[in-house]
Amino acid sequence: MKRATAIRLALIAAIVLALELLTRTGIIARFVAPPPSEMVAGLWRLLLSGRVQPAIAQTLGKIAIACASAIVVGSAVGVAVQRSRAVADAMAPFFTAYYAVPVYAFYPLMIAIFGVGEAPQVVIGFMLAVVAVVVNTINALDRIPRVLRKTAAVYGMSPLEAARRIYLPHAGPYLATGVKLAVSYSFIGVIGAEFIMSRVGIGHEIVFAYNNFENEIMYPLILFVLLVAGTVNGLFYAWEKRLLSRRSRS
């Protein structure tokens, strides 16, 4: 195990242990937060009961749609923008300032356009994720050395062949960063939108449990979101590191 991974795991374990001790000793009251061990047990009971499976399926489905759409659209826009340096320079300030805009403020507009339902939540997730993909796609393509482009031209490669054999292997780690951010922002966007107005989904279940003081449901669901998001991001992080290591050996 690498040192950075060991430190990361030790930090997580220390935080969990500290929270367990603080709640068990009463320094943090149980009505504020239960011990992490009880959250794990509560999550296990919830999953076995089958009560939250429909909500989990709804939320993960919306996240998958938002993330996939952001990756496809963001990659296409990034490629188109990067082809013109003047356009890329002109758009850079807008991309930089994009996340200063409160996207959730557009939720009423999303409802007016798409109606009440799952579509506005998917659109919010998409809106948060797509610019991260655009920016990282532009960054990835900017990092391709000019000599590689000349090599593709010398060998008479078609654009698709050059992308498959030269550009993607070189730009892959930076594109992976955009995908990783798209996953994170899709989680944030969809679940956050479910907090505001939704009749189904994990966000709705968490808010409903909060309003009814059902900590035994709220905290296990929050733990579930953290575990799923952390696992998915960990897998993409490992993929990104693998791409970087493969490129360094080539």
C-alpha cells in the first residue's frame, strides 16, 4: 500500500473513531448524531427491508443520465472550442465564472420548461457537470504536443485513427479527470435538486426523515450517499492513476 493511501485511510479511520467516541460518551447527543456503528447497522437494516430500493434506483438512474449526457455533450463542446484558440480564449472567463452562478436558482425555470418530475433534477445535475468536462477536454487537447500532431500527419492517419492511436493515449488522464468531476457534480446536482422538490429519490427520503426527526433513517441514507460517491470516485481515481502510469512508461 502506498504511503498516501495509508495516510488517507488512517485519517478516515481517525475521524470515524473520534465520532464514535464523542457520540458514545455523550459529548455529541444521540439526537444530534448517532454513532457511526449504528449508522452502518441502520443502513444494513434499511437495505434488507427493501424500503429505500426504489428511491436508490430512481436517484442513481438520474445521476447516470446526467453524468453520461454531460460527458458526451461536454466532450463534443470541448473539442469544438479547442479547435479555435480565439474561441477558447474568449470562452475561458465564462468557464471560470460558471460555478459562481447558483444553478439551483434556475430550478423554477427548469420546472416551467420541463414540468414537475425527474427531468429538472437531471438537468440540474447535467448543468453542474458539463462545464467540468468541457474545461478538462480543452485542457487535455491543449497538452497534446505539436510533434504528435505532425507525426499523425506524416503517417497519413485519419482523424479517427490519430485520435485512437495518439491523442487519446496522451490526453486520457486529463479526460479522466473531467469524467471524475462529472460524476461528483452529477451526484451533487441530482441529490441537491431532490432536496428542493421531489417526490422520490434519496434526497427526498433524507429530507422527509429530517423533517420527521427520523435520524435512524436520515443518517444511514447520508452514509449510503457517501459510500457510493466515494467508491465511484475511488474507482475513477484509480483509473486516472493507471492511465498516468501507462503514459509515463510509454
